[in-house]
Amino acid sequence: MGRPTIRHIAIMTRDPDKVAAFYQDVFKMDVAHKAEATKTEGKAWFLTDGYLSLAILPHRLDGEAACGINHFGFTVDDTADISQQLVEAGVEEPKKRPATRPYAEYRGCDPEGNWFDISEHGFDDVETEDQRVQRKKLVTT
């Protein structure tokens, strides 16, 4: 089995648009995905440098998460094997993530309670918003 690799970091912010623009402008990160605001959740941005993804998530004052780094995510070969290793290490068994979160199958935490995702697939093929639009144009023509 290969070594698990960190493939995404998630941060909570009060102004996702401003923070996303900052990382795009300064660090030249591309948009992998943008989730528009809904009645229950604010707009979220998912940026990439081509290897690592940065999830910029909306902070809510009535939410439980503080601004700043919220969690990070590992891509693994086998979620069941890693889950077993986590339990053997004395932490709670990772919990299944909702189907609405297609980029990570499970959420776990370390002995201090720091959250992480584990996924066998993550964002397998990081596709920027521009690439997605181009692909959709090709399919419809």
C-alpha cells in the first residue's frame, strides 16, 4: 500500500470570494469548483495548484467551526485499512461523510480532535472551472 498523501486543506472564512480572489491572484491557483450559496450554506470555493486543493468554506457566526484551518484531507489506497489502523491507534472510527460531499468518503480526528478527511478518490482529476466549461462545450457541439 502506498503512503497516504495530503491532497486538500479546508479553511473557514467570513468572505470566501475575497479569500478565493487572493489565492487566485497571488498564488495563481485555478478554480476547480465553485459551490453557489444555498438557503443553508454559503458560497464555497475549491482552488488547486494542480496537486493540492484548497477548500475555502463560508464561516457562519451561528456555526460551530471557527475561522481558520478547519480540516485537511488524505488520499489513501484503502479507507477500511486506514480506519482499522486509526481505531488500533486509539481514536474513534472515522464516520461516513454525506453523499453531498463527493470529494471525501470519511471524516476522522487525531488524538487532539483535529479533523481530517480520508478518501480513496478525492478529486481524482482536478478540473478547473474553465476546463469544465470547455469540456461541456465540446460535448454539446
